Amino acid sequence: MKRQAVIFWIAIVLAAIGLLGNILFGGAGSLMNLLVPLIVFGVVFLLYKFPPARYNKRPKVKPSQRTMEKYNASKRGQSSAKRKNYPFQVIEGSKGKNDDQQPKYH
């Protein structure tokens, strides 16, 4: 096991022992002290799991017919033409190529 995992699990076990000892030997006052953090944790968990509707809304926009035509045309064109033809070409130099003159490291 990694060192951080061992330290994490030791901290969890010690926290559980401390909570159990506080509940068993602390009396009713310790339960009230634990109640507030448990409520806060529960509220945060519920808001995370079920966010309010006003934060979850996304406007639904229907694309126009012209946009859909462009989108469909581009999809059809992509599958048939994988490579574009550019009007450029490579022009060979007049010096000629000599491997001895090239540096060993680029």
C-alpha cells in the first residue's frame, strides 16, 4: 500500500474511534454538537445530488433548417473526402541534396 493510503486509513480509524467515544461517553450534549455538522453535510450532499431546477436549465434552441442543411452536408462531405487538395506544390532546390553536408544533430 502507498504511504498516503496508510496514513489516510489510520486517520479514518482514529476519527471513528473518537466519534464513538464521544457518542458513548459524552452524553446528550455531544449528540447535539454532532447534529449541526451532520445536517450541514446532509444539505450539501442533497444539493449536490439533486441541484435546484434553476441551475440545471439549459435553453433548448432548435437549429434552423439552413443550419441543419449545412451540418448534414459537412457530415456527408467528411466521410467521402478524407484529404483536401491544396494548390501548393514542393519546388526542389537547385543545390542538390548531399547527406554529408547536413548536420548530425538538428
